[in-house]
Amino acid sequence: MYLPKLMKSAAVDCFGPPSVIKIHELPVPQPGSDEILIRVETAGIGSWDTSMRDGSWRRPGRTTFPLVLGADGAGVVVAKGSRASGFQIGDRVYAYEFGNPKGGFYAEWR
């Protein structure tokens, strides 16, 4: 399956009000050995996304910017690590994650 090198993402370069959200062109993350990569078709929007954007909720450790927002989404598995089990390329999936250092679900490529 074709994977582009870049994706468009709604991300922040610092915590703050809605105006800090900008469109970034970022590298498509590569799945680790026990991870899958999902091509996002639908991203959820919840009240917790505001807390991620303004910095009132942070994952443990230091925040790396740009921070791609979006804690939940659905799409299709397009790549997987060598030890990832239970999923196949082409599976339709839903996922939920607040602290993924590789970014959230507000990202897409065409």
C-alpha cells in the first residue's frame, strides 16, 4: 500500500486558545514494532480536546511541539509493525489515545 511521506495535521505549536491551532505538513509516523498505522477517515471531537489544546491536560513528561490534536478516530489499518498482532492491513478500526507521542487523529493524507 502506498504511504506518503507527509500528511496535513491540525496541530499546535504552543498551548492556548483555539487560534493556536494551525495546519501543519508533518511526516507520516512510522509504526513501532508493536503498533499499527491508521489512515484516518473520521476523527472525534470531544470536550477533552480543549484540555489538550490549552495545556490543562498533558501526558506525563515533556510535551513536544507541534502537537497533533485528536484523541479518538476511526479509519483503516495501512501499516503495522513486525510484532503487531490482532490486526491486518485493510482492517477498519476505531482507536482512543490521549498520550501518543506520535500524535493524535487530526491528520490526513490523500
